[in-house]
Amino acid sequence: METAKRNICESCGMPIRHLSQFGTHIDGSVNTEYCQYCYKHGAFTDPGITMEEKIKKNIAIARKMGISLEEAEIRAFSTIPRLKRWKKHMESVLNQAS
Ligand SMILES: [Zn+2]
């Protein structure tokens, strides 16, 4: 059910509290999977970014928000690999390896 879904961005893990924070489809309608910083008008704002780069980016953002490096690293490494955008990426890496 839509209402039972946890509202976090499936790309960066940011909690989404308002409809205006969601990303948008190409027709301008709301995309409830991603935040407005990651996904706009039907496309990722950072196409081609690797999971490792996204983790680094998130740590940098958290550091700016006053979070300690250790805490920021724990959060990024425990959250991002589980998100939908990166799970697919991880599966394709694993499939290529086998
Ligand atoms: Zn996001």
C-alpha cells in the first residue's frame, strides 16, 4: 500500500516529509520513489554517478550539516546500498561476475 511505504528517497536515502520534496516524472507529476534533488522531470539529476560516488557525495552533505565524519560514513554505507536505485546496480555487478 502506498500509505504504508516509508517515504525516503530511493537514491540518496533522504527522508521525504512533504509532497513538494518528491521528484517529478517527465509530465510534471510526482514520483514518490525519489527526492527532488535526485530526480527531476523523469531523469536523475546525476546520471551515471556510481554508488561509491553517491556515498561520498552524501557524506560531504552530511558533514556540511554538522554531522561527524564517522557518523556520516556509518549512515551512508548502511543506507545507500539498500536503496532501490543501487540494488539494481549491485545485482548487475553480481550478474556480470558470475
Ligand atoms: Zn534523493
